[in-house]
Amino acid sequence: MTDSDGHPEPEQIALGPILAALADPLRRRVIAELARAPDGTERTCASFNLPVTKSTLTHHFKVLRESGLVRQVDRGNSRAACLRRADIEAKLPGLLSLVAADETTGQG
């Protein structure tokens, strides 16, 4: 069951939705940037400077949230995203290292 904000429980995180989320180069770029940052780093969605409209940005973060890759929290008039590093590492060890090391992230 997901929480009221659409975050899946750790045991619900699955390979299929994560791979689908990471198939998009912009979402992969977000995860790579968060994976390279210190654990617990929170960033606003706009801070990633993705070249998309606000509605498309909202969609990208919804996909990341619903796949279990990020946890989003309200910060006044914006939302911040934090990588669910421990949950992802427990379920798919090494995945975040691969995404962080991908030099083509955001290029495709």
C-alpha cells in the first residue's frame, strides 16, 4: 500500500517500475544527481533545471515518487525530493552506483 502522498512501502518497490522510471534520460539525470550527493540531500524539483514545462516536471517527479526512487516532501510552495537510497540499495544493490556512474545521463 502506498502512503497518502503516493510513496510505496519499501517491500512494494519493484524492478519494473524502477526501470520504467529510469528509462527516461531526464529522470535518470535526477536520480544520478541525487545519487552523487550526500545521503539525505533534499532538492526542490526546480533545482534540477530540467528543460521541460512545469506540468511535465510534475509528471517526471510523480513517476519517480510512485516507482519508489524518491520521497517528496512539501516545502511551502514547492516540493523537495530526496533519494530513497537505503530502500533502493536493499532491494536492488548497486543500481544507484550504476546510474551515478552513467556519463551519458541527461544526454539522450
